[in-house]
Amino acid sequence: MMPDMEERIRSLTEHTYGTWKAQKDWKRPLYIKDAEGVYMYDENDRPILDFSSQLMCSNLGHKNKVIIEAIVKQAEKMPYIAPAFATEALLSATEALVSVMPKGLDKFFFSTAGTEANEGALMMVRQYMSPNYKIISRYHSYHGGTIAGLSFTGDPRRWYAERARFTVEGVRFAPDAYCYRCPFGLKYGECGIQCAEYVDYMIKEEGNVAAIIIEPVVGTNGRIVPPPEYLPRLRQICDENGVLLVCDEVMTGWYRTGPLFAIQHWDVMPDIMTTAKGCTNAYTPVGITITSKKIADFFEEETLIQGHTYAFHPLALSAIAPSISELQKLNATGLPQRVSKYLEKKLYELEDRHECIGDVRGLGHFWALEIVKNRKTKEQFNIKADKFRKPLMTDKIAGEAMKLGMYIVSWWDTLIVAPPLITTEEQVDEGIAVLDKALLVADQEVEHTDSAGSRTSAVFKK
């Protein structure tokens, strides 16, 4: 590392804000010198396995040459033109999307982030459904970092927005389809899918409900896979009550859970779908709001109140068509399908070896390890309110993993296992080996409950 690097980083943190943290914790970010394939390289050229695809967005890994070449060509040809004009980048992106989208979802608005895609969706909803305006979201959800996005978000970040009175009115939160910690205290198979039926109750009691927004598989807040009946029943409830269904596929799209979009696991069609991240492999910033024909037809006469300088940005859009092409080629090899099954097997084996893992859940290349203090009682090391307020056990584990050469994203109760789709079985083994060591940090602090209900410290057994 160059001698003045420490001074440059000190200056960086003095003059910039770190995201989602008290600024006292933004002092010495790790300098990343390069990234290629499934690895990042730090200032000392140390390889770091990327086991979360950055922020669950670089589905094709780092430095994909085909995508990079397309971006470079567009930069040389026309880096910017206003959104009112047609460009080759826009034509190619639209054609590529139409060719792969589920039938019935085929009209697009291009913005620059998943947050904006969700905000745009909710603006459309409130215009289309006026005077109905209420939105039902869920407590374990994340829909973006703007005022509107945080308003529809269930995780602790919303609390800070509410404290600053920066929220949009008319949002209500429903229980999650979270079988491991059922909010109704019921057991799957005997529950009547109460988590869905309660939404029907909410709609009827609230009145003026315009839409439900969901992540088909919960993203940041737990990789919660719903029971098979949940999403078809939710679609039915929306239809019965004249309410729109909005699916946030920002994180779960682009083969992350297996099919192109997670909602396809259940053969359910939303009225509006949003996506971002993997549509460009995160090499350029793009968000897409996608609507059904009935929404599109409405705006033939109604003014669409959306648009900004960087909407339909040609340089950003240039990455969409090559990303889709590269994803299709990769998927055709069978590698992602094969490795996802291998990853699942290895994660369940990891659970058998570590007392601190309370639950393993997920689909495809999108998994959660829920970390608990007591496996029998499901007591957590940290509760939701601890996020941003005190040290978290999951952060300790992720920090230990980084020391051992692997990057993994942590949240207040889970580790996010979401490697790039190009990951091989050997690289999965590499990541599991690191987790095997890093999880000892939590294993050493787990508690057991004996038959009398007394708590005892755990003795970890390899």
C-alpha cells in the first residue's frame, strides 16, 4: 500500500458519510484494490471470497468482460441523452426484457435504483387506485432508503425515519409468513395459512387499501421462504378485494433463487413488479418498474407523474441486454442449478455442527443462517431493536470471516449466504470452511436449556 494511503482514507472518512451507521464507526473502511470473478482483493492483494455478491446484486460476479465492453462502447458513443429520446441502448434493453419477462408484464419505467423502482410503483398504485391509498407491507421487509421506501419498510431503518417524521402516511404492516417464528404461534400444516388470512382481515377492516407490497422471498430481513399456499392465496385475496399486488424482486430477481424471478416458484402474477441489482449485475445503476396491461392502459389517458434527469439513462441501460444474455448462457450450463443444491447440502451440514445456527432456509443462491443463543427456545443473541444501537453477534461472525478471507453480509439476526451464480463447488467448500471457523465465535456463547428449564453454558463439540 502506498505510504500516503492511510492519510487519504482518513481524509475520505472526514469528508464523506458512511451509510447506515453512526459516523464514529466510519473511520477505516477496507480498501479494495480490485475484484474479479468471485474474489475481491484488498490493499495487500489478499484475495477475499465474496459470499454475498456484494449487496446481493453482482449475480455474475466481478469483471464480466461482455458487460464491461458494452458499457465502454456506450460511453464512447453516447454517455448521456435526455429521457425523452429513443436510443439504441433503450431499444436493446427493452427488447431484451420483453424476451424474458413473464407473460403479461411488459411495460417498463427505467430509473436508477430498486428504491426508485419501488417508489415509482407506489406512485402508480395511488394514481390508479385513487381514492384508495393505503399500502400493506410486512414487518420483515425492506423496500428502499428514500422517504417513501423507508415508509414501506418493516425493518429498524424505518424507525429512524419515523423519529425524524420523514415517512409517507397510509402504510400498514402485516405479519410475515415466517414459519420458524410464526407470529400466531401456529404450526405449518395446522395453521390454515393464517399469515395470509390475516391480510384479508386487515384489508376489510382498514378500508381504502390500494395495494400489498411484498418480497416473494424476504431479502435483507431473513430470506424467509413462504409456505407453498401463501402467495397463491395472497393473489386470491387481492383479487377478491380489488387490491393490487406489487412484488419487489429487486434482490430475488435474475435467477437468484433459481428461476428468473422468485414469484415464478408459485406461478403467481403480480400487477406490478420491481427489479434492479442483477439486471445489470450492479455494474450500472438501474431500477425497473414493470406493469401489467391494465396498469399500462390506465396511463394512456392519465398523466404519469414520474421522470428525472437520469431516467432511461443510456449508459446505465447499456448493461441490461448483455447481462441478460450472460445470465441465460450461464443458466444453460447447469452450473447454478448444480451448485445451489450443493450449497444447500453444505449449509445443512453446517447446521449440524454448530449450536448457534437456529434455522437454515432459502432457495437457489439465496440463504439465511439464523443465529440463536439457545436453539431449543430460539432465544436470540440480539433483538431487532439492537440494530444500529449495540454490537451484534452476527457482525462478530462476519468480522471473523473477513479476517479469514471471506466477505459475508450480516443483519441483526442472520448471515446472508448469497454467492455469485458463477460460484463453483470448490468455492462453496472454501466459504463453508471459513464459516466453520467463524461460527465458533457464537458457539462459545450459546446456552442450553436442560429438562428442568435451567440454562447452562454450551460445550461446543466438533
